[in-house]
Amino acid sequence: MSDLIREAPLGQIIRWITRNRVLQYPEELPGFELPASYTTLLNSSSEKKPESQRVTTRERTRQSSLSSNLTAELEKTKTDPTPYDPDAASLELSRTKSRLETTPYTEERLEIEAELAIERTQTKPIVPQKTSDGTVLVEWYTTDDPANPQNWSNGKRLLVSLVICAYTFVVYTGSAIYTSSEGGVIEKFGVSDTVASLPLSLYVLAYGLGPLLWAPLSEIPIIGRSPVYAATMALFTILSLPTALVQNVAGLLVLRFLQGFFGSPCLAIGAATMQDMYSLLYLPYALVAWVSAAYCGPALGPLLSGFAVTAKGWRWSLWEILWMAGPIFLVMFLLLPETSTPNILLRRAARLRKLTGDNRLRAQSEIDQKNLKPSAILVDAVIKPLEITIKDPAILFVNLYTAIIYGIYYSFFEVFPLVYPVMYGFSLGMVGVVFTCVLVACLIGIAMYCSYLHFYLIPDIKAHGLRAQESRLVPALFACFGPTIGLFLFGWTANPSIHWIAPTIGIVIYGGTVFVVMQCIFVYVPLSYPQYAASLFAANDFLRSAFACGSILFGRPLFVNLGVGKGVSLLGGLSVIGIIGMFALYFTGAKLRSRSKFAIA
């Protein structure tokens, strides 16, 4: 538990205040001895290679985008085995995640991870590398080094995963929890329906914009993920207080936008935190839990606020955000450790330099950081995703389709009040109860997708290795019909003469199948575009949120002017794009990737 608190924001603040005299790392404790492999390398001499023969880390990372170059790249970074460890060659694959991150999501990566998993069950010293200029690269000390997030106990990883999922749930719930208050805002400030829906749409837009900043910021080694989480969640919690007390519409709009913006790191880097801790083979299970928290949050928001707003007034939903955010922030502040390998090793290198007084001890991330320029961050965060979206048909389809189905999802918050209270006499609180059908849909989607993973995909990978990336789209080939079927069922059974359960079943079909489709897409993208995965997800988040923001604004006029049946049918017709596109992507994906300069063929 002490190491968990030490790595959390509170622990780091305590260390700073006490000048590292409290919650010390092993390197700071009396009697710590530098591993013999480091002593041997520091005391040995090595010939300098000519400048022309040196290969920069940035060049190695770029070249490693092709799996055929992986072996050559590893050879370039090899150093001569030292007398200390005759098994140095056998430990070359034990360079941990700092080396693994440059390997694409290919068969070779899976083999490396499998070998690493075996090595982590044993305590073997890891021989650090020595570069041509004499720098000794700081790594994990042993294959089962407890500082490595991949070596954490299942209990510790579960705790961190639960905190991230709870954090994600609170932020996403904060969007739709406001819907119950729209009527009160109209009455209080005398605004139109469209203006009253702006606090919801701006919140959604803001948590789509946030990842463009927070995702690249969390990848800077000296910053890491934990400070980004802690600082932004603190601001999110603080902003929740004036949001609940605001006395004018303009202030409400600004504060809701800022809430969404500072709450968005969960969307930007939540998946990256999971990837820090779990191997490629079992990462989908962790992502299922994280996506479920994001998926169910908006659906449960109206349930949490519906009855309360009816009894206590429109501000109650905004107070509930503060009550949820406060405890989660405290847990994050107390117990959420750093999971970024580059950041952990960078700080270890600093401690070792202080211990030994030898400046040759460096982390790989420190070398990377020297070449990091703001312009490069801007290109990776904004320009590169847009370029790929425009030039690559596969990514264009993925972004367009996910934007449509996400926008349709948020249009439910505008159509439900036109169906269940008007046609079936439901109260505001009961409308919130109807939204639990999305939770049921999510549970069905989880059951279907996890069954596919457990009974087919993982055993197949273990037996035959990784297949082509398009094989991950197989569940989506069946699920892509669901959104269209569900929407038409909802639209044309929403009638006072038909029981309310019929349109609700349509929403369940829509929600469950969309969950499966999204999971397949979110696995396919990093497999095909590993070196641009973070940027592509940030762009996808922005496009989804932008379309959802628009759907909230055009949803009510659409359904009022066309009627619920015709309006929902229009959206159902748009979802047909997914059926055509998913089959086209499955059958032509390999051909498209072979022509794309961005993809791994």
C-alpha cells in the first residue's frame, strides 16, 4: 500500500514538501546497492562510434513502424554483452515496455509479450544497454521488477482500473445528468428549448476538444499521466460548485463547457492507462470495462437526476455532479499511481544519478524528450489525425460511422421526452428509469463480446497466432444490422396504441449492437495504425463529440417537425452506412492498407 500512496499525487506532494525524506524509493533508502550490471557498465570503457553511425531514437521509432524492420532495429540498439551476465542475449526481449512500445501490433509483438510474461514469473537481472556515447540506459532491475506496471499484482491493477472506470463514469454522467434540468432552466431564465439544451451540447463538445490537448500532454515523459488526471479532475470538481450556483445563462454555458473540457482526460488517456498495465492479449477485457463506464454514464444520468429535480428543483442535478466528483477526486488524489513507463524510468534515472553522481545514467525517455518540440506535438495531435482521416478511406469511414452512431445515441435525450411522457404519461423520473434500458443493452453487449473473446478469439490466437486485422471485425459484421433494426423498431412502435416496451426493446437492440461494433472498431484501428493510434483516437473523439453536440441541437426540431417515426427513420437510414461500410472494410481492408502510407499492412 505504501508504494501505491507514494506514486499517487498526494504521495508525490508529501515527498516534495519533505524533500524526499518520507515515502522513499528503494534507491533512497540506506544500504541500497546499485545492481551489479550497472556498476559493471559504468566502470567499463567503450569505443565511440563515428557520429554518422549513430541512430537517433526518433529514427528508430519511425523505422519500427514496419514489422519487417523490427529485428534490424533491435540489432542497432544492441550493446556488447558484459562479463557480468553471460545470459545477456537471452534477456534482450526483457527490455520491458519502453522497448515494446516501438513494436507494432503484429505477430512478433505477441511473441515478445508472451516471452515477457514467462520471464516476469522469474527473477532475472536485466542488463541495461550502453549507447555509443557511453550513456547507460536505465531499465527495470529484474524481469519481475515491482515498479513495472505490467508486473503489478492483479489486486493493484484491479484497483487502478476501478478508479479509472469510476472517474470515467462520473465525467460522462455529468453530461446527460443535466437533461432533467432543461425544463427548469427554461422557466428560470425564460429561454428557448434550443438554448436550454446548450449546456448539454457544449459539455459534450468540450470533452471532444480536450483530448487534442491532454492526450499528447500525457505522453511527455517528464509529465506523465497522473499529474494530468489530478490537476484536471481538481478543476472539474472546483468548477462544479459555481456551476450549481450560477445565476445567468451565459455563465452556465461557459462553466458547463469548462467542466467538459477539464473532465475529458478520462476519455483522452483512460485507454492508455489500461494499456500500461495489461498485455495485448488481455487488454480487450480491460477496455470493455472502461468503455462500459463511458457508455452507461450518459444513460444513467437522467435516472440519477430525474426524481431529484422534480422534488428539489433544476439545480439539484448540478449539485449531484459535485457530490460524485468530490469523492472520486479524493480517491484519485490518494491512490491513483503513475502508470507511464517512460515517466517511471525517467524518475528512476534521476534518483540513480543523485545516488551515484554519474550523469551517464539516463532513461530512454530523457533522450526522446530532448528532441521533443511543440510543433511536433501540434502536428501529432491535430494535423496528422486530420490528414489521415482525409487521405485514408478506412479511417474516414470509421470516424464518420462512429460519429453518426454516437450522435444518434445522444439524440435519445431529445426524443425520449417526446415519447414516454407525451404518449405514455411517464413522469420525469420515470423517463430516467427508461434510460436504464441502455444499461441493459450494454450488459448484453458485454456478454456477447466477452464470450467472443473468451471462447473464440483468445484460444484462436494462442493456437494459430494473430490473423489479419480484418478478422477483428467479424462480430461487427453481424452487429452492424442492429442499429438500423433497433431505430426502425423504436420509431414505428412509439405510439400510444402500442405498449411502451416495444420501442424500449428497439433501444436495447440499438445499444447492445452499437457496443459490439464500437469495440471491434476500437481494436481494429490500433492494430492497423499503431504509430498513430493515440492521435487517431483523439480525432475520433473530437468528431464523435462534435456530431453528438450537433445532434442534441437539431434533434428536437427534427422530431417535432417530422414526427418521431419519420425523424428516427431518417437516423435509421443514416445508420445503413455502417452496414455497407463494415462489409466493404472487411473485404477490402487489406487492399486499402497496402495502398495506405499510414497503415501496417
